[in-house]
Amino acid sequence: MSFKLLLRSSCRGHFSQSTLSRAFSVSAVHRSDALNQEYDAIVIGAGHNGLVTAAYLQKSGLKTLVLERRHLIGGAAVTEEIVPGFKFSRCSYVLSLLRPQIYKDLELKKHGLKVHLRDHYSFTPVLDGKNSYLLMGGSKEETMKEISKFSTKDAKAFFEYEDMISTLADAIEPLLDAPPVEMKRIMNGGLLDRFKAMKPLRAVLDTGSRLGKDIPAFYELLTAPTTKVLDYWFESEPLKATLATDAVIGAMMSPKTPGSGYVLLHHVMGEIEGIKGAWGYPEGGMGAVSGSIARSAESYGATILTSKPVDKVLVNSDGSACGVVLTDGTEIKSKLVLSNATPRVTYCNLVDKEDLSQDFLDKINKIDYTSPVTKINVAVDSLPNFTAIPNKADGTPSPHHGCTIHMNCESMDFLDEAYQEALLGLIPTRPMIEMVIPSSCDPTVAPPGSHVISLFTQYTPYTLKGGQEWDENMKNVYADKIFDVIENYAPGFKASVVGRDILTPPDLERIFGLTGGNIFHGSMSLDQLYFARPAPSYSDYRSPIQGLYLCGSGGHPGGGVMGASGKNAALTALNDFKSRK
């Protein structure tokens, strides 16, 4: 039987447990005595933020243990070999937002992180009967020429718009690397508490100074619908729809939703190896990011254990955290506990209700975790051949294959229509599709001549109309619909597929612990940012339980493979630890 037929017979639609368990794990430390020791700090969850937290704590001298529920590290930043020979970035799929200081402090390049940068970054084929397309990136002249195919006015305005967005992103950068101002401590704390709580004000003042005359533009971006912002700048629908995807990606909101502009800003904050706004593919998949952070943490002496699910956080009679209990009943003592799980999992599942006030639990239960995302990982035996830009004769990748490829993005109205249908519990008529092909830049993740494809699709409701759940049949119905759409842009795509992995919102919740399937650990809407992330009066990573901290994306500044939540939480816990000694 040929390699292709073997894969098709074993992998299309369903995978055996043995196949699913073949995962790429760059760190799986097992020490027989590790569970019998006492630690200064225990981190629950080896997602990238949890690993960042562990690395900073251990580097600062705190004996730190990381406990991961799954059989491999990485959380949502993970590489898994779902189809034999194909290494998928199974959840998160592209890198940019990782904070530069973390990259430097933890020496991630030394610990093996290599990123393949994308030259061209966005490709939008257009179904207009003329094989039109918009390919962005490369030189400024190339991008202007591409946009001019749709509008000369937009081509002239584009880089002015980019400068505006970049200016605002640069201005708020200090807020990412500092905890929010702790209003509760400023208002109610003692003199020393108030003094310490004032330190984050420097970041706020720095941001205000940087914004200067741009404060009105920043306010509009925070509060206005993306459609209003983009309609002001541009007239071409393919350009506007392409840009609008950054505003709604991962969010159950439409470009017409007020406040959707902030996530637009969130996705241009990145930097790789000193190049602002750059995006790239980590060699070996997103698990390589988590792996390099884990190796850094281990180099300082941290212990990382997989297949060790935590059942409960232990709380002393004085109300302070003092360790954890595993699901097998093993107790491990520590002075600090930091949770990389979502706020709801942390406070509603891992902590006894009697240890928290009802008021606090009410705030946690009100967090919006609605997710529109279904992620589909696909193994193919050849590159998609887009009608708009046919493949080379030798089948090697062209610049557009390395881009984020946008489909069903001919108009912002298409995105809104898909959103409105999902609100009714329906599978959208025209789902929004973002395709990336990491193997076009990183050949290590697929067999020679074959490729791995990530499809980030929305909008899909958590529960379908009439209370219908996502069983295997409905998952395949949806995936087939997505493949039919891609076939319209790239004929022959369906025939190239040798395996697929379909992850609806309930799957993302079950496998990765993402409440509601929300990739950000909670909506990035204005009411759930900064002071209010994860809840008002609890934005400083501390919890009502002394010694228990939140270090995942459910804390400020939010989602994305950024690491800022993990670093900020580690430094907060470290300061408290030193104060208590």
C-alpha cells in the first residue's frame, strides 16, 4: 500500500488513540522523587505562560515545580503528530506576540528556538470571475501595487494607516509588561501597600505620554466598530475584509461590533528578533516555543512533570495556599501556587467554594468565554494550487503559500453574516477561513513533498441550534463545508487531503482546558481588559487566597502566545514572597 493510501485509510475522519498519543514533546521530565519534595512554588499547567512563570521564579531562586495535566507540555502552544509524519501546531499556529524581553531574559534562541520569518504576510484570493487576489508584504512598492489593483486611493492611504496603528501599538507597549494599577490597594491599603501599588502607574503615564495627540484616535479604536475605522481609511472591500479579520480572529464579535478595533491593535503588537510587526513559524511547530521556555526553566533547576493532573489547591487554616492535591491523591506542599488554567477552572474547579466569597465567584462566573473558533489541522500530499496564483511547475512553495491566506473575505459583510448565523446556532453559509501552511517555510514538520495546513475557522457556536451537540457526524459535515469552500479557490485541494483533525469549541475546551473553547482564556472585549481582567479588583494576578496567583492568559494583558501574563504574575508572586520572608 502506498504512503498516501496508508494515511488515507487510517487517518481520514477518525484517529486511533495510539495515533493521537504520538505527540512531539520537547520536554517530559520524570523524577521519581519529585513528588516527595516541598517547593517554594508550584505552577499548575505547562502552557507557555506557566513555563515562563516557572522560568522566572526558578531563575530568581525559588524551587519550582510545574505540573501538566496532559502527556506533553505546551498547553495551546503545542506540536502534535496527529497524522504519522505530520507535526501539527494543533492549536496556536503562528508566532509574533512573544515579548522581546522574555525572549532575551530566558535566552530562548540559546535553548533552541528558531523562527522562520514570513516575507509576504497576507494573501486574499477573490472569487470575482477574474482570478483577482491581494498579496501583501515584500517591499512597500509591491504592496502598493497590489492594493492599487483594487483602489489607488487605498494604496496611498495604506501605509499612513499602518503608521497610525503602529504608533498606537507602540504607545500601549509599556502596559503589556507591567501589572495593572492596583486600585484596591491604592484605595484601601496601608502606606507601604499604597506606595508599592503606585509603581505600575509609571507604565500608564508612559503610555499617556507616548499617545499624546493620538489619544482621540486610540479612544476611537477602543470603542468604535472596526467597520467604522476601516471605512474611514479605505474603499476596497477585499482590503477592508482582510484587515478586519485581525479584529475578530478568535473573538465572537463582528467587525460591526463596537470595540472590536482593540483586537486589531492586539495583532500588530508583535516583534520577532527586533523586527516590529513580524510574524513567523517556529521550526518544529509551536511546541518548539514552549520547549525552548521549558529548557530555559530546567536550566535554572525547575522540575516539569507531565501526566500529573491537579485536583485541588490546598489551603491552610489561615486561608493561604500551601500546595496541591493530584487526582491520584498525592499531596505536594509549596509556599506559592500559580495557576496557568483559565480563571473559571482555577477558582471554580481547583479551589473549594468555602475558600472563596460568593461575590468573587459571581464575578468569575460572569466572565464571557464565548468562542467562535473551530480549528482544523490537515495533512496534504501537495500544496494547494490557487486559481489566482497557480503553483510552480516543480511544486515548490511560492511567496503566497507562506502567508496567512484569507478565504470568504471578499467583503466585511460576509464576516458579519457568518457571525449573525452563528448567534442563531447555525453553521455559517460562508465561514471565515484563515489558512496557514507552516511547512512552506519549515520543511521539518511534514514528509518531503507533503505539507501541514492549519485552518482557523469561524464562526461556529459552542452548541448548535436546538441544543444539538458537535458529534463526529456534525464535525465532519462542517469540515466538508470548509473543504468545499477551499476547493472553490484551489481546485484539487480535497483530493490532496490524507488526514484531518477537527477541533470545535467543545473539543478545544476538553483537550486544552480552554473554557468555552476560548483561545484567549476569556473574551478580549473592553469590559474584560486591564482593570477588569479577570475581574474588577483582581487584575493584579493575586487571588482572594494569599499565595494563590493566576499566571495564564485570563490575566492582563490577555491572550496570544505572548508570555506577558506569566512573567508579570511571576514577578508579582516573587515580590510577595520576599515580603513575607
